[in-house]
Amino acid sequence: MKFTFYGHAAFEIETGGKKLLFDPFISPNELAKHIDVNSLKPDYILLSHGHGDHIADLFTIQKNSGAKVICIAEIAGWLSGKGIPDAHGMNIGGGFNFDFGRVKMVNAIHSSSMPDGSYGGNPAGYVIYAEGKKIYFAGDTALTYDMKLLADENLDWAILPIGDNYTMSGDDAIKATEFINCKNVIGIHYDTFPAIKINKAETAEKFKKAGVNLQLPAIGGSLTL
């Protein structure tokens, strides 16, 4: 299973012969200017919520790839009026078996609306079950006790926001690892905007002292999960 980071909260997981692209905000991100969105050909695009910094490249990439979009039901309805009629709508607590594995939609504490102001349903996270592994993507979220519901999942990796201001900080993400009982973390949603700039060395040291394996891949960089 391969993880590739595309900056901010955008990343791709390759599993079961399929490519899963999450929250495609790439071309507006100056830090990701070396990434060619037209070269991305995912089989699925998963959205955590409707904010522009999570769906900016959705339509371009979906058109180029024909990818199936997985999202909260309200976003699926919105997409049907925007030329993507076959998005797979889900809701919090629900799961579905796809050809690469299983996806469960879980709670996230954030806000959500579409770029045109339309209602975007609830924000969400996902647990991906594939290749015998369990990967948690928290989405944009605050620290929440609901994360404790994942403690007995025996998660292999957690993909957590650490940039503060709009989401959890690194300190709260460390607390989240205790709630979810997972010590392998990929940090996302940091450095893109001035309000979420972090001191990477300081953050890495905090995670290390907490006994958590924090990975901060370079944009365009990959690692094996």
C-alpha cells in the first residue's frame, strides 16, 4: 500500500490495484506547484467536506480520470447538478464495500459548505480497510471523544491534521493518537497558509517524546504503509 502526499490535505493511496485520491486541493497551493494535476488518474476521489481547500481540483481530475467520487450524501447531491451524477453518497457511521476494500465514514468536528455557499452536509473522516490494513483519515477536525470509538480497530496508520487554527494542533493530534490507539501518524493540513504554519522540528520532537511515529513526507513524496 503506497501513500503519496500532494500538499495540504491532498494525498493518494494505492491499494488493491486502485488509486484513491483524497481532498484534491493542489493547483491553488503554491507549495505544490510542481505537481501536475492533469497527470493524476485516480480510480476514486474521496472528499472529507466541501470547503474549497479540499475540492479545488475535483472537477478537473474527475473529468480527466472518470473517477468515482465518494462523499457525504449532500455533496453527492450537489455534484449531480454539476456534471458528476454518479457520486457515491454516504453518511456518518455507514460503510460500503468497494472493489479495493471497505470504506467507513466517521465523524469529524468542523464546518462544511460548498464553494458556492450551498449546504455541504456534515464534515467526515474515513477508515479504509484494504490489504489487511486499517487506515484512518480524520479529515479536518477538532480533537473529539468520538475518536475513542476507533480504539479497538487496531489501526495501522492515522492521517491527522496538525496545523492548528482551522483544525487540531500537533498537541491535540498527539492526544488523538491516545484516543484512537495508533502510534503511526502522517501529518497533513499544515504550512499551506500563514495561519497554519508550524515548526516542523519542534512538532516532530513532541511526537517523538510521546512515542508516536510521525511522518511528514515532502509534497510529491511517498511512503509504504
